[in-house]
Amino acid sequence: MTPEKSAQASTIIDNHRVRVTEWRLPPGTATGHHRHELDYVVVPMTTGTLVIRDAEGDRDNNLIAGAPYYRDSGAEHNVINDDGHEIVFIEIESKSA
């Protein structure tokens, strides 16, 4: 499973307190390996399964539309859509301590 295309990220809000980004991952795309410097919340807009690839290997991340989840800063991974349809989520990063 090697995605050929990059996911599409659109910044919606970026101010001194938060950054809000819409991520669109058509089938076969990936975010690319990255490290989260900020705490963040993900709000899935669609239901589906993404593959999280990190130092520990690959694992499925099952998303349910409207069911948010939180992660601390420091996560390093690549997010891959190996599902058969586009997956969309909103990522909200907190810049406030």
C-alpha cells in the first residue's frame, strides 16, 4: 500500500489561538509523514477507515462521522486512505497553553 497522491488540506482558520484545517483524502492518498507540534481534535465528516502508519507499524483508525477524538502533541505518523471512498475530517489544533 503506497499512496501515489497527497491528501488535500485547506486551512479554514489560523489565528493566535487555533488552526482549523479541512483534510480531504480521496482513495489512495496520504497526508505524508508528519509530527503534531500542537494538541489537536479531529472531527470526522465522513465514516470510514484510515490507516495510521507510525514507528510501531500500521493500524486501522475507524472514523464515525460526527464523533470527535483528541490527541496530545508529539504524535508522528502518516495517515493513508486505503478505503474505497473519500474520507473528510476537520482537524482543530490548539495554540493556547
